[in-house]
Amino acid sequence: MCGRFGFFELKYFIEQLRQLDLPFEEDADFHFTPGYNIAPASRIAILKGNNNSNVFANASWGLVPHWSEHLPKVRPINARAESIAVKPYFRHALNRNHCLVPASGFYEWKESPGGKKLPWYVHRADNEPMAFAGLWESWTLAENASETLLTCTIITTTANREMSAIHKRMPVILEPDTWRTWLESANQDNRSLLVTPEDGILDLYPVSTKINNPRYIRKDCIERVNDQTG
């Protein structure tokens, strides 16, 4: 799963897009603030594919399907790659609305011998920004058509070698040469991208239990620690 992550490298992510000749633009209201401890329901940066154009936008992390009559209390932050094609909640977005969720790294909690779950930070071993496979939806309040909420979810899969020591699940991390394909939602070949990332692409290390508090957002969230008591 992926329940907390960080993204503070928009400049470098944009450089990758330009190196790939992957066109993009920014939504008129797009705003980026570096985040070191991004929690569910936060407004995050996504690159959404939409009618052959790619747009940076801010989306609420937690998917709301377009057909929902009311704003649900439970909004999935993750969607399992193995079942999204058959679940009505995700099917529309899978067929039409793909996005990249850029990330510098993510957090996962490992159970210690004493039973306490302790946080680890996971990032690419090459220190490049990540791109998670995501889905987005645009939901409109029935009583007020002018109020539209953009939401998203991160697709997860089974853990690779590095992650399996901590958790059974992990985000689908797309390699840069597949970003264009994933954003083309009409391209059926992109379903084959929703697989476990290759072994060896990740590095991970323990971090402070301060990040257990989603309101703790300082830069030291990602600092390696030897003592996870604080």
C-alpha cells in the first residue's frame, strides 16, 4: 500500500519530462508546495492525461467516482492493480483517466520484534524522482455544477525484493520510458505496466517516528535515524 509519501522535486521531475519530449502544461490554478509527509486527503500534484494532453493539476488524494451522488466519507487512496479492471469504483477511471503521481519517496511501516510499527523511507536508488501509476476523477456537486472536485488514487501491486522485508504491497512505480504510454488511457497496452517494479531500483532506511503525526511536515522527515524512538 501507500499511505504517506513526499514530493519536493518538481523542478527535476519537469526536467525528466522535457528530456523525454513529453509535452505538458499547467492548470491555471496549479500550485506546488514541497511536501515531506503527505497524508491522505491532501491536495497533491498530479500529471493527468486528458484527450492527448498532459496537465499538471492539484487533486485531492482519495478517489471519488464521477457517478457518486454524494461525497463519500471513505475515499480510496490506493487501488489494487489486480482488481481495478473489475471494480466499478475504479473501472471508469481505468478506461479513461490516467495520471502520474510524482514522488520523491514514500513511507512504509515495519513491525519490530516488540510489535511496534516503525517507519521507513523508500526512494529510488538512483535518487531520481518517482512516478506512481495513478487514476483521477472529476466529481461535480449535483446541487452546484460550478463546484468540481478533482481526486486521485495511487495504484498498488505486490512488493519487490527490497519492499518485501517491510510490507507485502507497494505503489506501481513507472519507469520514465513508460510514462507516455500510461498517460494514454485509450492504449490497452498500458495495463501491462501495472506490475511489481524490478528488484534493485529502491533504497530504504529507517526514519523518525515523528512522521507518525501527519501534521509533522518538516524536512527532517526523510533523515536517516539509528534510534526510532523519536
